[in-house]
Amino acid sequence: METRKVRNSITMVFIMLMSTFAAIEFSESAKGSEIVLTDAIRVVNGGTHNDRMVSMAADSMGNTHFVWSRNTHHLYYKMLNARGDVLIDETQISDPGTQRAWHPDVKVDHNDNVQIVWIDKAGQWSVMYTLLDPSQDDRDGSTGLDAVLSIINDFAVSSHQQNRDWPAIDIDSENNAHIVWEDSYEQLDKFYQQPQIYYSMLEID
């Protein structure tokens, strides 16, 4: 009699365990996202030029837009398509004359226009801004023209005594530019020219 009770108890426990496991749904094993690593390509062949401080952004079509300083003098721009083919070859986008372009930053807005900030260290250090429309170029792989590409030509966001550097830019849903930078200027000089963070918004008409 006792043996039968033990056997029945074991059977009941086994049935309960089986019903529990039957209610559990085993999902398929998760698979990680695939990583596609492309071969590195040379964006700029500057030869004897000193090309540095590059910044890059991509537009809605997968085109990439590069901005960099050449010899820490002028600012240059180049556009590649998603396959790495040149659409607009290296083009000087800072105005002619004495320039000292440093630390550019670039963002592409919702209209696929290219918004760029940088520091011009020629004379009084200035935070500079320009707005480019690459669609105004024929994009045949040749060098463009600053006068054709520029919607807003070199515009001084901030220019005071003392130094300023390291600008960064972002774009809001209305394509307005939000710019921050490091600045040693303070009207009362109460911080003894220690760098402060400054911000400016540009509303693009």
C-alpha cells in the first residue's frame, strides 16, 4: 500500500513538471547583427599638403561629406557617394585671403544641406559658420566652387578679444544650427581668462 502511494506521488510530481515545461515557449536563439567591414579608402591625396582635423557626416542618401583643414590655413570640402565614388572633389570653402582654419565640425541637416563650423585663428580668433548646398553642384566628380555651393558664406558667430576654440554643431528638427565652443572671453575678466563654454543658436531662414 505504501509503495503504491509513493509511486502515485512520484507520478503526480512528474506530470506537474512536464506540464510546467510544456507551457514554456523556447524562442529561437538570438542572432547578433552582422557587421560589414569595408576596405579603407583614401579620401584625400594631399601630396605635400598637411591635411588634418577632418570631420565627417552622412546625408539621407548615404553620401558622405568631409571637411578638413589644409596646412591649418584653409578649409576644404569633399563629397563621396555610398560606394565611395567622388561626387564633389576637394574644394576650398573658406574665403580667399589670410585664414587659419582649425577644428571643423560638420552636420547634414534634414534638407541634406551641409552645416559647418570651425575656428579661424588668423588675427582675432573667431567661430565661423557656413552652409553648403551640394545639390547646386553638378556632382560630376570635379572640384566645386565655393560661390556655387554656399548658401551662407563664411559668417562669424563670435569674435572677441582672447581666444576661442573647439566648436561643435548640431541641427534641430527645423534645421537650425546649435553651436557650442570653448571661449576665454569674459566681459569683466573675472575668471582670469579661464576657458568657459559658450552657446549660440542660428535660425536658418
